[in-house]
Amino acid sequence: QRGHGRRASLYTDYTFAVWERAPRDATEAQAVVDAIAAGEKPEASAARGLPRLVPFAKAYSGLTDEEIRRVDAWVRQRTVESFGPVRSVAPGLVFELGFEGIQASPRHKSGLAVRFPRMLRWRDDKPLHEADALATLQQLLATSG
């Protein structure tokens, strides 16, 4: 989603997802990306045995101005759907996120809510299939109590 103030013309507010189950390999992760890019609904992909991405956090802070410009260009090139000011893109970038706390939440698709999420760094060294799965966040929840 576009930002505010001096960043109003740039896509700076991001929704992040984790794998519902980790892909077996890069080929399976790419199949998910291709399905999303082709407009396939997640239910149809899941019926084919592909893993799903589950939204779990929104963040807008932590990137440099240069990184924001790079992500903005990436979003503009890979937009799959538009919902007013919001753009949906096929996945492809991996970020390391930090947050102050985690708790169960029936209101969120992931079943979890994080407090004060922020981007710690862009993990361009990490392939998409190695991004975290929901189980990792559930382990954090179990050990945070």
C-alpha cells in the first residue's frame, strides 16, 4: 500500500506472509508464485497440493529510502491485482521482521498477531522457499509465554 506524507507516491506499507507449510524445494515455491501470478485462487493451488502463504503482519518501517524505491519498482512491475490503493503482488522478496510480542488471535488469518512489527533487513540472500513457515511463529508463541 502507498505510504503517507513524503512517501505518498511510493509503495511503503507492506503485508508480510509466512508459508502455511514450508515448500519442499525451490521448484514447489516457484509453482506457488506462478499460480498467484496467473490469478489462481489459493484454494485451487492448495487442492493441487501446493503450500499457501498466510498473511501475518503489516510493517512500514525499517528500510532505507533506496530500498523503498527498489521495492516500490518491484511492486509496480509485479502487481497482480489492485484494490483501491492496495496492490497484490506475486511473492518473491524475503524480509527479516522484528516485533515486540506475539499472541494468538482468532481475528487474523494466521491465527497470530504480532506487536509493533518492523523490517529488520531485506534478505536478498535468502530464496523464497527458505522463508519461515507458520510453525516457526507458533513455536515463538509457545516459548514466549
